[in-house]
Amino acid sequence: MLGLNLTLREASAALREGKVSATELCQRCLAFIKETSVVNAYITVREAGALQQAEAADKRHRRGQALGPLDGIPVAVKDNFSTAGIETTCASKMLKGYIPPFNATVVQKLLDQGAVLLGKTNLDEFAMGCGSTDGIFGPVRNPWSYSQQYREKSAQRGHISDEGSDWVITGGSSGGSAAAVSAFTCFAALGSDTGGSTRNPAAHCGIVGFKPTYGLLSRHGLIPLVNSMDVPGILTRCVDDTALILGILAGHDPKDSTTVQEPFQPFTLPSSIDVSKLCVGIPKEYHAPGLSRETVALWTKAADLLENAGAKVMEVSLPHTCHSIVCYHVLCAAEVASNMARFDGLQYGHRCDVDSSTEAMYAATRREGFNDVVRGRILSGTFFLLKENYERYFLKAQKVRRLIAEDFVKVFCSGVDLLLTPTTLSDATQFREFIKEDNRTRSAQEDIFTQSANMAGLPAVTLPAALSARGLPLGLQFIGRAFYEQQLLTVAKWLEKQVNFPVLQWQGVVDKEHLILQHNKLTSLP
Amino acid sequence: MWTLSCAARLRPYAILRRSLTTSSGSERQGASPGRTCTVPQIPTWQPAQESQLFKKTTVTMEMIDHLEHLALVDFRNQEGVQRLGKAIQFADELHGVDTTGVEPLVSVLEDRCLCLQDDEVVRGSYAELLLANAQQKIEEYFVAPPGNIALAKVNGYKFS
């Protein structure tokens, strides 16, 4: 029997060759979603709808009329993409019960290819966060918390928790999508990426997370956070799968005027890759305060691998990097304040009981509907947009944004093809540690290496490169030139082949006795 | 204002190489001997110190009132007010950046034409679908409470 830990392309081949049926694949994914429910990756699981889709895919496969490589492949979608007839909550009370009347363009494209939509995945409320800990459906738990690798390392270090409270966060805000792919409950997932929300959880969950160039993928139906930076993100278990999904999703959409009009040519990545003609930049400012020793070592190793393979690896400077996260903080809050104005209780979503006046109803609805993080960003955004502050904060941030974007332009103009950086400062933090700092502080730490690609609109991909001493994934990021996704993903695939990242050995929730037994066994070893 | 640490500014190869040779060998397996390391082995900048920050912006009660009215969300408690203070303080670091003569960047696609649709109706008659999510409606109308009533300060949403 085929395991679920196949890549999307392997599963696709198995479907095509009749080794497995779409229905069987779907049933097994649904069963595994139940088995791994501790992870809390899904907000909505659509069992009946998914099985119906799978049956239809099987019929097409039997008739030899499969729609393409995605036909019958189980996928998951972050719960901030509109899905017709399927509740879309943004993990907020404000949208609980909201059933969109239409599909987001990227969702429609997946469905048109026969992809089986298993469900909607968990996130931080309105995608505001970097831990997937701040939504109304509770935090997402990193599947690696329940891996043999992490358990064994914890046991070796004598860290056996009494309450099983040593689980680590997934990162965020697309933590549900990352956990779903990482835990083998689906073959690919959609996330969104405003400041790193796809790449951050992908790095912490040991999978590939891709942020396309701004304007390549349609945002129509993605509930907006920061319009000038949001992009749909792709999460898969290998780089080839990302290229495949990208080929299906990319292209101009009349419903999103910010998608570019040039036709997109889908590509597959070569199996033998030559990096010797490549010039890779190492932005020195990405050794930021707080970068873990392990991550530095891994980053160094990857740079050496590229150099040994003949690539030119050179230090470059992006001098405004240290201002980037502050700039992002201001622009994000300002656009959030503007975007969140649509949630007033009148047309959709939560509505309070107050009916003394329209304004009182708005205010009470928003008080009840939004969490502290969302309210905080709305209020600070409103502050930055006040007439007396507009120039001092908002325009100032937009000016700094230009300096940041120009830093990249200068480096790429100097002959550098792409940049190699860490994705996060370190491996994933335990939940109980993570919540000791507030959302803003955490975002400033977690998004430090990722948000600048959003500010400049550049494509970026993170891939899992090694396990840390704690047995948790560490990711590395490549940032490419705008619309050079083929080159970016080709190099990412090359590095993926070199690092040979281990497969998650799912152990599940183990009772305390078993762990202590295992611990004793380990300590008694000579 | 962020400052580059002195050590980083000088790129002290001597220090760098010493730290490399003393660090555990396993971390440097990939490098061939004698090659300088491209990846900086120490942080190249440090976060701004409190003292370097600009004058603290004070959040007045009038400001709080004003923001709550504009945003139609409330601070709820003192913690919410403190959160705003910290967010402003964080943003104030931007004032250390020289942006003389720099134009604001509104969109990364600024050098491209925005593709607009022709101004004609291509979709429509979705009234039923669109009304389906409203909590209160009459026929084809969303129902709102009476308008033209200024938000009262004591309607329960105000921070006190």
C-alpha cells in the first residue's frame, strides 16, 4: 500500500497509473486528519464534499480524461481564501458563519484542475501573527512536536514534560496549511504571504514555502490584509510540486487589476541542474541580532555547497535591512486599519444586538468580533493615518520602503542572480515560551528575514535544510529577481537535493509512561 | 535609530577567522581550508537602544477618544493604550532614516500600467447571494439601526 508521505507528483503518477484511486487517497487523508487532530490544522473539514470530488476524479481517470496532474489530489486552503459554499472565517468571530458566494481565483483554478479540497486551514486571526496562536479556534501545533526526531532529542536532553506541554508552534500565519502538508494530511496547501506568513511556518514545519512575485498570482477572493504586499503562497513537500502548482495558479486575472498581463509560461524543473554560472549574494545584514548559531552554521554550509559546485558566492549589502521590519509595521497597521473598515456587521459576518444607532452597532460589533491583536493594529494604523501623522509616519514609511526596494534593485543590477538567507532566527519555539511576548514583538522577530521580499514585491522560497539540535526543522531562503521564479525554484531544487532533509517520523501523542520507558532505555545505553 | 556595531563595520577578518577555527569543526565541514567565509559569523548590526530613540510620543486622553471614534473599535483597557504607545515608539525608529529627496513607494508595480476593465457590467443579479450573509434584511435591503446619531460616550464600548 502506498504511504501518504509521497510528493504531489508521486501521488499524481500513482493516480494516473491506477495504483491508487482518488477516493482511496481522499479517505486516507481524511482518516489521517482525524488521527492527527491534535495538530489543529483544520478549521473546516469537508468530508462529503471532498469524497464527491474524488469520485468524480476517479470517473475521469477511468475514462482516461483526467484534467491534469492535480486531478484527484487532496489539497487544503487557508481559511482566509473565499470558498463558495464553504464557511470562511479568517479564524475570527467577526466572520464565523460567513459563507462566501464565490471562489477566490486561485481556489477556482485548483478546483478546475480537479484538486480535491479537503478543508480550510487554521491561522492567526485575519492572518495577523507569526505563530498561528492567535485565532479563535486555538493554536496550531507543529507536527514535528509529535515526531520521533523531536521526542528522541527531548528525551536525550532529559526534557520530558508532565503535561505534554512541550509542543512547539508552527509559525504563522499560515500555520494550519504548513502543518497540514507537513503532517501528510494533504499534498499541497495554499497560504497567504504578507510579511512571511507562508515562508515562516513552512520553515518551522520542514516543508517548502513559496511567495511569488507580487502581481503574478491573483489576490481576488483572498481576504485582504495589506493590499500592496499580500500574495497567495504555495506550501508543498518538495520544490518540484511548488513549480507544478505555480504553473496552474499564475497568470493575469481580470478580477485583480494588480495581476500583470504578460502570459505566464508554466515550467518543470530540470533533473540535472548546473549552478556553476550562478552568482549568489549573501546579504551581510541578514546576520541579524538573535540569529542562532545553528542557523549561521547552516547558512554557511549552504553557501559553501554552492561555492564548491562552482557558483560565485559573494557578500552583498542591503543597507536598509535593519529598518525594514519597522517600516513593515507601520505600513501593515495603516493598511489593516483601512481594510478592516469593511467589517461593520451590516452585510456579512458577526452583528451585535445593539440597535440604538448605526455607529453604536458598528462599534459594538467590532468590539465583539475582533481580538486584541486586530484591534491593536487598527488603532495604531488609525494613529499613523491621522492628518497630523500622515506624513510623519505613513509617507515616511513609504519612503523607507522605496529605499529597501532599491537596495534589492542595486544588488541585482550588480550581477547577482539571487540571494541566500536564513528564513527565521532559529527553530520553532515552544508554545508556552512563545506566548510570553506579545504579537507585535514576536512578529518583529519572526518576520525579520521575510517581510523585505514583500516590501520589494520579490519572489522568495524557503526550503527545509536541516534538523536542529532539538530535532526541529531549520529553513533557508532564496530571494530572486521579480518574475524570475524559474531560476529561483531551479536553484532551490538544487539545494534541496544536496541537503537531503529527513522525513518526519510521526509518532503521535505518546503517553507519559511510554516516554519515560524510552528515556530510561536511552540513558541506559552504554 | 539602528547602529552598526563597530566590530561589524570594520569587518575584522582576524577575529572572524579565529572564531571559525575555534568553533567546532563539524560546523565548517563544507568549507575548504584557506577560504574566507562569505557568510558573516557575527551580527552585522544591533537593535536600537532605548536611549537612542526619539522623544516618546505621549498618548493623551483626547487622542484616545479621537482614535476610538474614527476606528470604531475601543482600547478596552489600559493595556490597549500601552500597546499603542509601544507601537508608536517602535515606529519612531523610522525617523532615524534619511529620506531626503525620496519619493514614497505606493506599489511595487508603479512602473507598469494598471489593467482596468471596461466600464460595463459583465456580472450581476447576485442580490440574493449577497444578501444571504446579512443578519438583518427586509426584501432586498440590508437593515441598519437609525443613523445620524453620534456615538454616545457611555454606550458601553468606550474605554473608561
